[in-house]
Amino acid sequence: MTLAYALRPLCLFIREPSLRSLKVLIEELSISIRLCTVQITSPLNAPFHFVSFILFSFGIMNVLKTVACRTQAVAVISKRGFAAAASSEPLVLTALNELHKELGGDMVPFAGYELPVLYKGENGGVMKEHLHCRSEGKASLFDVSHMGQIRWHGKDRAAFLEKIVVGDIAGLKPGSGCLSLVTNKNGGIIDDTVITNAGNFIYMVVNGATKHGDMKHFQEQLEAFKGDVTMEYLGDDMQLLALQGPGAAEAVKKILPTNFDLTHMAFMTGTDVELNGVKGCRITRCGYTGEDGFEIAMPAAYAVFIASALLKDPNVLPTGLGARDSLRLEAGLCLYGNDLDETTNPLEGALGWTMGPPGSRRRMEGGFLGAEHILTKDGKFQKISRKRVGIIGMKAPARQHTEIYSADGSVRIGEITSGTYSPCLKVPIAMGYVENASSKVGTDVMLNIRGKMQKAAVTKMPFVESRYYRVPE
């Protein structure tokens, strides 16, 4: 009976993992172990209690191992998504909320929304979901409806956007898109965004955790702009799915019109389309995993219909935020709020390429907020003191804010911004910022991981080779 003291807090921890419930569980386990130790000293009770203790401890360890990944994922995702736990605002439910729960979604707060961090069941869990997305012929379906979708209208829409982002928007051909960065007056990054020339308008997708701040900034810039441009925020009337993986094209083909030319749809291009008979949808070949894939926008009323149609394919697996984060880190992609923020400029973030090659119009003209802090008058990059790099070789995962030191451990040279265990490489990986002099690939460093110094090294990214789609020649 003594070990039963831990059963109630164990159930609480499994149902609602948190630091508080973990603390209660540890306290009750301590009491149970002490009591069990006392009872084992009695000759009559020893055999029974010893066996009970071993079996119970074995069970506890297996349960804790199972929920550890979930707890870690929840903690990381909640922190990164500015979870609404500390807010009085109710969580926003996407149109797929009930479907997530029916499929076994483990729901958590993220960017003010309730979204699945993983799915329970035989094929669920961060590790399995991650590996599925990388498997040949397979695809993963993510609900990314928390992200902000914006349409820009008016004859001066490209000119306005070039005031607030660093990319060549005026040069985008119809249907073509690019990754760009929204900057502030000091050249810091307010957000990263995918922008597509949709012909009659410009289509923009911004991060869910920053979208309201982004739009406030856009509105301020609109008031100062003398030209014909209007911003249309689509809100939750339009939902957004991401279908990612080597089998994404085969899966999405089943809901596209029969005459749709998917073979010649290049990466970072998009178009309005009818999906499974539903009008008013849009598909963009892009993603956040390093794999081929698509972001699919549709009216909220048809989100479940389209998602269900995709999930009928046995190669498509519903996938949560936990795997999305580990996939993007393997691909060397940034998470805003961790790897990028308003104190970081594009050069420090190793994203100078978003402004174009040397001599390109945007680099020569500048014209965006903070350009004078990033570019010289002749379009060259200004000098920087730190740079984003990949880190590998440590024995334990290095989480955000882990300090990076010189090879001899004497000088602090930077900090980890994202870190995890790579399901594909089966080793810990991380990215972070180091002093520019230490940013060369192969540079040995030391990491202070939970009070212990561990050897590591600067490495190139992505950690796992990207497989973005290329149109056949």
C-alpha cells in the first residue's frame, strides 16, 4: 500500500504534465520509497515489498520516459508560442479543433490558439511523427491556422512592401514568392514572412505569435505612406494547413483539379485553386521542414472537409507542433522569438541572402527600414560582431540560453537559441549565436549544459539535407 501514495500524483502528472505536478510526484515518490525501505527491513515483509518496489519503480520509469518527451515538447512550445496560460484571453480554436481531438491530439496553448503538440496512439508521438515526415512516400499534415494571412491591394502595394521588408517584391513574377524579413528602424527583425505575387494582390503569411504586432507596425507605416495600398487581414475566416514530406505531392494531387500541372509547380510558387470542389482556396509550394510540401489555405467552413480528404490517404499522418519544431531545426530554419528577434539583424541571422546577391537592386537601393544599419552605400554588407551558426558534438541536448564558450572554456562567446535531439541523426543538435571570429565551420567550442562543460563544434546547416522540389529540366 505504501507505493500507492504516488499513484494519484502520477495520474495527475500524466494527465497534466507541469513543473508543479512533477514536483508533487517527486515528493510522493520520496515518501513511498522511504516507507518501502522501512518495510523491506522487516524479514516477513521483505520479499513482498521488495518485489512490489521493483515492479512499481520499473513502471514509474517507463511512464516517466513516455511522458518526458511530451512534457519537454509542451514546455518548449508553450514558451515559444507565448502561450496564453498567463493571459486572461480565452484560447482561439481553429476549425479543426474537434478533428484534432478525435484523432488523439494532445492539445496545448500556442500563440493564443489551442493546437496539438502531438497525437496519441500507435503512430503518434514527436519521434514517430518526425520520422514519418522524412520517410519516402509519406507526408505529414499540420494545422498552422494560427498564422496570419494578409492580402495587399492597390497599385502601390509592392512599393509599400519594399518599405517594410528587405526583399525584391516588385521583381516577383506572378505566382512567385520569397522568404523576406520585416525590419525596424534599427535594422532588427520584427518578423520573417513568405510573400507571393498573386497577380491582382500580394499574399503574405506572417507568424501567429507576432501577427497582431506586425499588423500594428504595418498600420503605422501605412499612415506615413503616400500611395494606393490597403491591407486585408483574412483572420480566422481562412484556415491554413501544411502538408510536408516526400509524399506530399502525391497526396495533394488527389484533391487538386485533374488538369492541375503539379510537376511544373516550382518551390516557392503559389496559386488560387479549387480543392475537392471547394472554391476560394490557395496552394503554395513551400514549408518549414526541409522537405517538399505545400501550405494550403481554405475557407474555415471547409477546413475539416479538406483535411479529412487528405487524411484518407494512408501515407498522410496528422502531426503536431513538437515534430514541426524538431523538423525545422534539423532543416536549419529559424523560429522567430528564439533564433530571431528585434535585436538581431539579417546579417547576424545569416539571412543576408534575402536581400539578393551583390549588386542586386535591393542591395544597391536599400529603401527599407533600418537599411542604413545593414548595408553600406555601395550595397555591401556592414561588419557584424556575431553570427548564427549550427552547433553539434555535445553529448546532451543544449537548450535555449545555454552559454557557449571558447574551446578552452575561458571566454563566453555566445548563446544557444534552439536545441533538441535529432531523431534522424540520433544526436543532439543546436543553433545559436557566437562571436564572428568563432563562427567558422569546425571551430571547437564548449557548452555549459546544466552546470557541466561539454565539448562541441560549429557546423554548417542544415543538419539534415534539404529536399525542396525542383522542376525537372
